[in-house]
Amino acid sequence: MIFRIIFKSLLYFFSIVLFSKKLFINDISDDIYLNKSFKDNIINSSLIFQNNTCISTNEKIYWKNQTDLEIEKSIEEVKNNKLLGISFENCFDFYKRENPKVSLIITVYNQGYYLKSLYSHILKQELKDIEIIFVDDASTDDSPLIINKLMEKDKRIIYLKNDINRQQFYSINYGVLNSKGEYILSIDADDFLLNNILIKAYETAKAYDLDILQFYMLSGMTLWETMKYKSGIICNNENIRNIYYYGLTRNLPDKLIRRTIFIKAINFMDKKLYNEDYHIHTDDTAFFGIIRFANSYGFLEQIGYFYNQAPNRGQKENITKDKISIINRDIKSLFNIMKYFILQSDNSIIEKNNIPYRFFIEHAKKKLKNGMKYLTKDFDFYIEVLNLYLDCPFFTKEKKQIFKKMKQKIIIKKRYYF
């Protein structure tokens, strides 16, 4: 009797372990779309050789004299941030070069309060051969005044201003198209750089001839979404795409990106994306193009960026007439991106399911569900996009059923509204 109980307990234990492992794998992607080798790569945090085109990630990428992640130093630097002052010593020695090593693209909208802090961290960077491009998205605060004062002292600063508020996606592309740097780093105006990251990232990217170099991001006092890939180089475009497909990284501010790659990505995208209707999920949309042209991707185990949980981020608002207009604009933006993804994705199972489908599930479905009662227009456009998804042969019947239900709700809403 005792042995039977022990046997059943062991059997139960192993079944739980196996089931948990299956859940972990399925959580990354549907089994049917994820080959075994890539599952193993994710779980083991390393990439195997594939046709001698992929370098193992077991070998770490280091910047010279790097010792550790420097998380304690990073946290201390964040804590002391308010004590930083802007020192213009030797600032007159800076000059705008024709071919800077890095172009910093800083998008600004009513964030004048943060600009001096951000700039003081840029001044602390050892890499001086840079250009600093502020893209002002029609701010109504003192941001223009502050930027112009900084320009008087630092000739590396370039000031671009949108005629109307066009949101971040347009602003970043506007900055990139007017840049001259070898590499691009996109920065939010209320964040800042840490640990002398510019020279570390640039010299490492150059040493390994990387199209993209990613480093760690600090959010609050914790690391942002610790990556499953810890270090190494991926130099096979298919594997670089897999990074995006399975949601392992889609941020822009924690990556140094070769400018020529960024430009190719912009040219690849639908030019209609540059208007104000395409303003949310900037990183998802931009990175979708970037991974198409990148052939080398490295991970540097170094904290280099602080994501500031500013008060205006994620702030809830009362539903007013203006807010209803914003909800409609946001949903229209999501469906524009959905249409872009479904039309521009490669004609393959793996890409259709891990970009258009995942984007719909992770973002559009919830947003549309919560905002359905506030919809006042664009019903036919939403139906058109959902029809594109329904016509895609790579989606299963179960997935198409989700699109059908959403389409039916929009049809009912349209009848009710009119």
C-alpha cells in the first residue's frame, strides 16, 4: 500500500514537471509553428550553428575592460540623477562633424522638465563624436526654449520641429532621415543613458561588425524584461527574425542600430505610416522593418538605458468627448498597423502567426473590446482588415473564429450607430 502511494506520488510529480515544461514552451509560441531546435535554443539561452552562418551565443560579447553588469552602479546613478547639473566645460570644443559615429534621435512632446537631465547624461558620455537630434512634436511648453539654449552651447545639436503633433513614430523616422551618424540610438526625452554606454556600445558594435547591438534597460530599480539570450552574436537573418517573432525583444531605446539598416526599413514601410494615424506601438512597427535587413545582432550584457516611469505614462483619464476621439484614433492606428503587418509579412506560416496574429491578440483585440462602445467611425475599414485576416490561408479555424466574432461585433455596432 505504501509503495503504491509512493509510486503514484512520483508519477504525479513527473507529470506536473512535464506539463509545466510544455506550458513554458507553448507560452513562447504554438508548438505547431516552432521547430524543436529553436525551442531548445530559447530554453538553453544559446543558438546552435545552422549551416555555419550562426555564431554560438555561449561566448559572451564584452566591451574592453568590462567586469560585470554594473547594476549597483546604475541604480546609484539613477538615485543621484536629481543632483546632476549641466556643466558646459569644454563644450565649445564640440563641433558638428560630417560623419558622426552615433546619431541620438530624441523625440520631445511637452517634456521640457526632463531635457536638462537627459542632456547632462549625454554630456557625461565619453563618446563625443555624436550628433544630438531633437525632434519636437509641436510642443506647447518650454521645450523649444530649452533646446535652443542648449544649441547655443553645443554645435552637435540639431533641432527639428513638426508643424503639427504627429506622434512618435513619425518623429523618429523624421529624425533618422535627417541624421548622418553611422549608428542610430532612439531616446525618449524623459529617459537617460547610463554607464558611459555610447562608447561601450559603439566600439563593441564596430568590433563585431554588428547591424544591431542590444544592451540592458533599467526600469525603476529593476532590469527590464531580462532577455533569454544573454550574450553573443546572431548572424543569420532567419534567427534575427525569430527574436522578433517570439516577442523576445521589440524595444528601440536599448539598441544601437546601423543607420543604413534603419533607412532601408523606413523605405520598406508604407509611406502612409508617416502620418499621425500611425502613432502607437512605435517599437513594434519600426522593428518589423529593421529585422528584415539586419544580418548581425549582438547582445552586450551591460546596463545602458534608464526607462523613467514618468507620471504621465500610463495615466488613466476620464472619458470625455476629446477622449472618445482619441480612442477612435488609437483603434484606427492599431488596425492600420494590422493591415500593414498582414500585407507586408512574408507568405509563411511562421511569420503570419507570429506578427499579424500576435499583434492582434496582444494589442488590438483588447483595445477594440474595451473601446467598442466608443466607436463612432471607420467601421468599414475595420471590417476590411479583418477580412484580410480571414482570407489568410495560414490561420487555423480556431483563430479565424476569433476574427469572425470581432467582425460580427463591429457589424452590429455599425448598425446600432447608424
